[in-house]
Amino acid sequence: MLPDTKEPPAENPAGGSPVPPATLNAASMVSMPAVPPIVTTVPPIVATIPPIVTTIPPIVATVPPIVTTIPPIVATVPPIVTTIPPIVATIPPIVAPAVRAQRFLRLVEGFFFLGIGQCAFGFAQVLVNELRLRSRDVRPSLGRHRPHREPCTKHGNDEERANEILEHEPPFLPGTCGRQAERQASPRAGRSHGSLAVSILRRHPRPPPFRLLPFPLAGRASLSVSSASMKKLLNAPSDLVKEALAGMALAHPDLLRVQFDPAFLVRADAPVRGKVSVLSGGGSGHEPLHGGFVGRGMLDAACPGAVFTSPTPDQILEATRAVDGGAGVVHVVKNYTGDVMNFEMAGELARDIGIATETVLVNDDVAVENSLYTAGRRGVGTTVLVEKICGAAAEAGRALADVAALGRRVNEHGRSMGLALTPCTVPHAGKPSFELGPDEIEVGIGIHGEPGRRRAKLEPADRLTEMLMEPILDDLPFRAGKDVLLFVNGLGGTPLLELYVVFRKAHELAAARGLRVVRSLVGPYITSLEMAGVSITLLQVDDEMVRYWDAPVHTAALRWGV
Amino acid sequence: MGREVLNGDAVVHWIERAAEVIGENEKYLTELDAAIGDSDHGANMARGFAAVRGKLAGQTRDDVGAILKTVGMTLLSTVGGASGPLYGTLFLEAAKVAAGKTEIDRATIQQSLSAGLAGIQKRGKAEPLDKTMVDALGPAIQAFEGAAGLSLAEALARAAEAARQGAEATIPLVARKGRASYLGERSAGHQDPGATSMWLLLRSLAEAAAE
């Protein structure tokens, strides 16, 4: 980090105010079983057999007389043979025909070409293969693994046919996209799963040298990932938000007050007479956004809705009324249909009772195409920066119109994009909002567990960082020689250790475009429950923004200069 | 059976029936929403209508407009998301038309629904075929208008049937409003949850009128 970089509170040793992870934990602390990497190694194993199978038919044709000579050979290797049956028995029928055929043919092949010794070796090899299959008997079960239904970037978008196949013709390899499935499926309508297995095997080259896996496999546990029951610290889903708010009130009495029915948080000394107030709100599940930013120098009020559900007009109206110090209230609204409409109605109601309001709409997510045919870009990471800078400007005594104009300028100069490594589970729904294979990521994710723009393979952190930074840098308004604030945000389940790895690469990429990273923020500040993943926000700053960014802030989640 | 006007009791009965049906279909609505939205429509609607039921218990029934206003305000403050303001607006606009009336006749019902539709379109800026609740309510109002020769109950049944067809017709559409629009082409192939809950609401109205 640069010398003038502000330390994020997550690593800020200054006592007094708890750091953001504490806030997050209060709302949702989650332990999902990590996906063991073992499953990712399966496809190559499946691929072990094909070359042999394909080469054999001609041989088989020539062999019949020789086959008759085999029994004595079999008799010479009794110990090996006897070990096989129980193993074979454990292999589900999907694989068994392929394996049996292969074993037989390999036996013939060995005898035919290399004589008895080779044949014995062939047996040994068969046995080894059996053991490998046995040791990875996750494979047949992967037939039940639900391949993703999203369009595959590599194989195009012919979802209908592909999904039909996925629907009716399991099993496919993990991570099989619709188009691959179609190719796997098309030539063999009506064949058994056994021949399907063969046809899949045929398409794969000979694998790298054999490595024995530990047996029995810990990887079996991974099979239950998609159906794992929700594991959260909660009493009843319907009490989650209320209880978290009560916890916040008890944890930060010096910073904020909490009110129920309707629910909102206000800074401890609200309303501040003569000061413009800044209010934000949105669904819960993004903590510390917004409640963690209530305090001096940032938000005057926050309105939490149900998880991932916007707050209601009466909540926003009551909070607006509670913080209005006579100078008006700025509403910071993330661009989602529900949020926009609820804030719009609240604004109209506030006007009716004589409170001036201005709205700053945040829509910085470059993953969403901004067109007449969508609800427009979503509001994500830049929201935190708008709230900090507007809050400081209001604290400095700026007028309502000025604070709102500054907020809009920040939004115009900020761009974000995120990716998810894992989905998240809305407590009410009880299951993940989408499924990701062990080696898949969702690129262009929002903050509501909604699927992103596309699915991709997991790659090294530097490559993933490029995947996010390139669309951000290619979007307006970044120009060489300008100063930027770089914000690397955790989506809830990703440790700081990894976020700093991303920061390092993002910093390098920004510098390569001639941008000077003059301020930074690293940590989980706008999250999506327990989702593992990261979003990057780049804000092109001017002197005024930097001045207000540096201004003192004293909230549960951000604290400096006090 | 059936009647040609709806009094306060009938309107309350309609809302109670709707609360029941939406409660029964909470999971279904949430599943529809999970496919193209954020899996909260069923829970939000069920929570909202349960609250409305509680509010109506203590409501006098001599002013249909007041009843509809209570429904609208309660939905507005309990549903959240996009559905809260939209269903809230539907009932608040209808309440303005029915204000001070002890019972509403055919013409008032039609005006109320039309005012509600206009309010929803103004609030949500949705056009027909954007894959929203407008695609269920719009055809329902047209069917109701076109059923002039039928009894009120039959006309409302026609309207409910048109709403069902409208909701089903959203399946192939690509969403252009709401959270589903972020999915672009991927939103096609799924029935719109908002249009579906609108159909359930109108079906309850038809049932209430038939009793």
C-alpha cells in the first residue's frame, strides 16, 4: 500500500470501535464446507482408458482362437484375480460395462502382442486401473452432479437442445456445458449409460502418468456440497435482521441508535441542526453496508430491508424525518428496481411534509449492459465511496444541492465489477441461489446472489484480477495520468489475505494504464452474505474527492482521523 | 348467485382469499423468482398479505375506498422490494376511485383497476410485454371491459382467465424491467413471478364476487 493510503479498519488496531468482520459476523457468520480439490481431478481419470478401447476392435476380430488359450493364464495370477470381484461389485453400472470390456480387451491385447508376461502385466494394469476407479468412485456419482445450465462462452448459446439433453441424459462430466453435453449425447440416442460412458471415454486422450490417490477418499464429502443444509448462526430467519440491529445498537451505543417499527439506524447525535443529512438503505446481507457506515462523517441514517430486499417507503420516510436537521436529506440509492421505487415514493412523501430531499443514484457495475432494455447498471462498490465522500461534505457544512452534485460526480467517475467463487444462501430460501461446480466461478456477479454475466473456469488470482480490471479500465472515464482510488472489496467469504493478492495485481494493471493509485480501501465493505469472491472498484478522483475521503470518519466499519 | 356490486364485506373477503392463496403459493412464487430474480417474491408477498389480513380485522367496512387504502398502505410498508410499491400503488390508486363508496359497481371496479394499472405503469415505467405484472393486469382489464353482457362474477372470471393467460404468455419474453432484465436473454423461458401473483390476486377477486 502507498504511504498515504488509509488503513482499512479491518486491520486497524485502533481500539474502541469493532472492525467490520465483527459487524459481518453479527449479521451472518457462515461456515460452508470448502469444495475439496479432488473432484477437479476427475476428468483426466475418466480419460485414461479410451485409446485402448479404440484400438481394439480390429484385434478382437483376429483373436478368437487365442482367447481360448487364456484360461491357464488367468490361473497363473490367482491372487490378483481374486482381489478384483469385490471392487468390480462396487462400481455402479454406468462404468462397469466399459471397464469389463476394457479389462477383457486389454487382456487379449496383452497376450496377443507380448505373450504371457505381458498378459500378466496387463492384468496388473487392469488391477491398478480398478483400484484407481475404486479410489475415485466419486465418478459415477458425478452423474448426479447437475451440470450448469448457463450458456457456455466456449460453445455458444444453444441452450434449449443442450438443456434438454442435460435433463434427460445424465450423467455428464462435472462442468460439462450444454454444448459439450450435446456433442457427447448426439451420436448415441437410445444407447445405455454403459455405452455412453464408453463414448465419453473415447473422446479423451491418454492421461498423464498414474498417481495413486489416498484411499478411501476424503473427496466423497464434496458430493454433498450442493445439497448441504444451510449452516448459519441464526435463530429464526424472520428474526435475523431485527436481532442483528439489536446487536449493533448494543455494540455501538456511542455511534448510533436503532429504532424498530419501522426499522432504521441513525447516528447517536441525530438530528444535527443545520447540517445536510445523508441517508442510505437497501436490503440486508451487505453488511457493513449501510448500517456499519452510520456515524460521524458518513451516514446520518440507514434503512435496512429484509435480506436482499429494499426497505419500504415508510421506513425511509421515518428515517428521513428523524435525521433532518432543517437543511435537507440526500438519499443514496443503489440502482435496483425495488430500491429506486421505494426511495422515490419516500421522497414524494417527505416532500409532502416539507423535507427537501435529493437522490444520488449509484449505477457503477460495468458487468451490466446499460441499455434501454435493462433496468440499467447496478449499484455496487462505488456506493461505499459515495457515502463516505458525501458524508464528509455534509459534515463540512456543504449545502444540499452541493452534496448531491458531488455524490453524482463520484458515481460518474466510479466503475466496479465482481466475481463469485461460491454462491450464497438467503436464509429464507435455505439453499444457494445458484450452483457452481468445484472449478467454476461466476463473473459479473451482483450483490444479491443473482447469477452474473457468464460462467468461467477458476484461474490464478492474477488472471481473475485481469478479468475484472479490463472491463473497468476499458469503460469511461479513466485516462492516463489521472489519480484513482482503488477499492478491492471482499464479498463476505474471502479472507483479506486473498484480497491483498488481488490488490497487488489490480494496482499493477492500473499503473500500466498510467493511472496513479493515490488512495485505497481493502476489505469486506459491501458483501453478499457468505459469498466468496471479490469486486474491484476504481474511482477517478479529483482534489475535492480526496479531501473529503481523507476527512475524519467515525463509524462501526470505517474509522480514521478521530 | 353472485352479485352485481361489491360491498365492504365482499372486498375484505377478496383480500382474505388472496392472502390465503398467496400463502399457499409462497413457495411456487419464490421458485419462479429464483429462476430470474432474487428468490424473495413469495416470502415478501406472503408477509405483506398476512399483515394486511391483520390490519383488516379491525377495519370498519362501510367505506370500500378506506379498505383499499389500508391494503395499499400495508403492502407498501411490509412487502418491500419492487412488488411493495407496485401492489401498494395498485390499491392506493384504486382507493382514490372508490373513496367514500359503501359499495362498488361494475363501472367503479373497472375504473379502479384501470387507475391501478396506470399507477403501476407510471411507478415501474413498464410497458406491455416487458415481462412484468402489467402483462397479467392489462389483458384482465380488457377482458373485463369486453364482458359487458355477462354477470359481474362471470366478467371477473373472464378477467382472471385473461390474467392467467397473460402470465403464461410472459414465459418466452425477455425481461426489460426489474431484476430479471439483468439476465437479458437468459430470462426467456421462465414465467414472470409478478404476473403470476397478479393472476392469483385477480382470481381471488373473481371468487369473492361469485360467492
